Amino acid sequence: MAAYPLRSYRANQTQTSVSGLSSGAFMAVQYQVAYSASVVGAGVIAGGPYYCAAGNVFNAPICMGQVPFVPPNPALMVTAAAGFASLNQIDSIANLQKTRIYVFSGTKDTVVHQQAVDATVSFFREVGVQKSNLVYVNNVPAGHAFITPSFGNECSENAPPYISHCFVGKQNYDQAGALLQHIYGILKPPSRKLTGKIIPFNQREFAAAATGMADTGYIYVPKSCEEGTECKVHVAFHGCKQSAAVVGDDFYAKTKYNYWADTNDILVLYPQVDASTVPFNPQGCWDWFGYTGGDYALKTGPQLSAVNAMVSRLLAKP
């Protein structure tokens, strides 16, 4: 598909949210924390706390919970976030008290273990997220994957495309619906047949190749948003080895986000990162450990600022 310039939709200025899997979950946490003044909630699937790696890739095993009995220390991350906020490098962490956070960790996840995701929950609690606004699903026998009602691997798999289907309470688990409804409240049932369209757009306007971001990103535009309805914006960050260059449309078309978006006036932005040698990112992960530079977790970070510019375009008047 040809990539077009990302257009404006005059979206709702107060209803932006984010979510992601794995490195995309780390990125969703970074975006939520850095831009807390304008982000109402986040869905975190198999991701660690904010600034966990502290710019050092050698901290990644701890941040992924892969070092037995050595979990991440969320108190250190809260201190770091407070310090960045005091320097106006991120928004005030006080904003996080009113955000709505959905966190998920499968009991069979062998990539990002539960002790790492536990630390994410602790981080959000320590910054003051209200108990009623924070949900933690950690009892599903899922592997490292985004969960859909029917598409993908068996529930316990830890394998590409890192999308699986699971039963919860004898029902197919719809993770996109679960996180979107936690963030926005009860929504209309998902569409059975999409009325909108997936549009590829040129990411180079927002991010140079040196950021690791791909040439092309994607956005799902419901018919209602195309026709002028003031829509919400949700940013969905793929995981490592899960960009369109690797899994095709599996993430941006088959994870059920679009079906919920279609009936609930939500623009879904799917920014993309590809594997690269410069910067060194062989698995196509979002930067949560510093491969784009020391400011990767700040509002000036190359990837964070690029995605924020994309969101700003969607919020702008056409």
C-alpha cells in the first residue's frame, strides 16, 4: 500500500490513550508517564516500569524479570520520574493519579516474567494511581502475546506472531476490548463488519531513519471519524519482531482494536519500528533502554516525540 501524509481529524483533545505488548508495553508506559497531562490511560501487556533500564541495555534482563529473585525496584523509577518532572523533561507525575491503567501478565510468559510486571503495578501505585483505576490481570495461563478471541497461537505459546487466543471464564478473552473499556468505560459492542479503513502513512515526516522507526505507519479510521465525528485517539504499540515488516497486518488488523474502534469513534494509530543495524536494534523493538540516546524516556526522546507529533496531527483541525 502507498503511504500518504498523515491527515488531521480534529480528534478529541482530552481522550487520548495508549497500549502495547512487550517493548510496546514499555513504550506505552513511557508515553503515559512522559505525556501524562494529555493521556487518560494505558494498557500494559507484559511490560516493565518506567525508565527501568536507566539507559543501559545490560539492565534489560532485570527489567524483563529474567533474573531470579532480583525484580525491578519501582521506588527507584518513581524517584527518576519525579526528578525528570521537576526539570520539566516530562509532565508532572501528579497527573498520573487520575489515569486509568490496565496491566496484564500471563502465567506462562517466559519472555517478560511476572515479577517484572508486578513492578509495573507497584510503580503506578506508588505514583498515586487510584486503586479503582488500576486493574491487574495476572491469572491467565497465557504466554508472551497479545490476546484475541480467536486469532493466533494457542494460549500458552511464546512464539511469533506473539498473538494468541485464550479462554477466561469459559469465554474467549478479548484483550483490546478489556483494556479499552477499562480506560474509557463501557463501550458499544465491537462491530461485526468494519465500516472504516486502514490507511498507511509516511512516518518519515515525523522521524528520521536514525530513530529506528519504519518508513510507514498505519492508522485505522472509522467511517464516523472520516465523516467529522470528534473521535478519541488510541495509540497501539507493537512488540519486538511484530512490526508490519515481520508479521504483515497481524497486529494492526487482527487484534480486534479496529472492531471496537469502529463502533466507538476511536482512531487507532499503529506506529512502526523496524529491525535495524543503525541504530542497533536487530529485533525491531521500541526503545525502552536507550539505543536512540539518553533522552529516550523523556518528551524529547526521538521516538516519543515522533509519536506525540503524530497524535498532535490527529488532534489538529483539518
